[in-house]
Amino acid sequence: MKKTIVLGITAIVIVALASCSVVNDLADQVKSVANLRNCEFSLKKVSGVAVAGVDVKSLTQGRLSAGDVIKLVAAYKSGKVPLEMDVNVGVKNPTSQKASMTAMDWILAIDGKDVAGGASRRSHTIKAKSTTTVPLPVNTDLGELFSKEGVESLKNFASSFSSEGTSSKVGLRVKPSLSVGSTQVPFPNYIKLEKKTGKI
């Protein structure tokens, strides 16, 4: 009988300790999630930009090969102008507590027109008083955009990129999401990121 009671008490203690651990973990999640609201989001470097498989640097620096020209002409004539790039979002945490993010939806705009959207499902922890870079790979077709505005608009787009990898023509809106327990909670609004820093 005594043995049964001891075993029962031991089980209760184990469950209680496990419950405390779960509660503490959940409380830690809630704190780091809440702190995400204090973080600052900015559009950082855009890298790996290629139009129809041609590096945008070749376009801007006049280093096009015959093969590059053939690719661009063929893409423009076909009405499909694939764009590939890596857009990097900076998340700055100015506070003394860590912040967490489990996903980020995004919408890419060129000259104010939405051309692509997607989501990054990677989790990120932004340490106290630090900045984390969230890479967003972009693959989309600009054929419709440039077919309406002509080949000159394609040239203008390519030449808009600076040596630092920024472009006045590229805009981005992001919506961070976070998990509390097993529930995914998206932020209510998108944050517009261009040259300035956005804050939730």
C-alpha cells in the first residue's frame, strides 16, 4: 500500500514538473513573440538578380555576350521574362530581450505594381540588441509587365540597381507570423519596406 502511495506521489511530482516546464516554455515563447512588435524591419541588399538568366550586372555594365543578347531577345519575344533574385530583409531588435519569428509572408512590387508573392517558413530568433537577415528567394515572370511598357522599361529596371544591390524600383511588403504553442498567428497588416525602415 505504502509503495503504491509513493509511486502515485512520484507520478504526480513528475507530471507537475513537466507541466511547469511546458508552461515556462510557453511563457518564453509569448515573451519573445510579443517582443517582435518592438523590432524594426528594413529592405537590405538585393543580390543574385538575373533577368531571363542574364546577370543584371552584365546589363548595367554593358558586358553582354552574344548569348546574353539571344536570351533576352528570345525571352522578350516569347512574352516570358523570368526574374530571379534574393531579397534580404533586416530585422533589428533594439531591446534587451530576444524576439522570435516563425514565418514571413511577402509581396514584391516593381514600380509600385505587385509582381510576386510568397512566404518563408523558416524560424528566426533575433537576439537582444542585434540584427538578423532573413533571405527571401524570388522567382517570378515579368513578361506581362514589360510587354505593356516596352523593352525600354526592361532596360530601366536593370539599370536601377546600384553597386550595393539596391533599387529604387523594387518595393517589398512583409507580414511576420509567429507560433504560440501549436497556433500560428499572423500579424494583421503588411509592413511596407523600401528605402526606409518599417516598424510594426
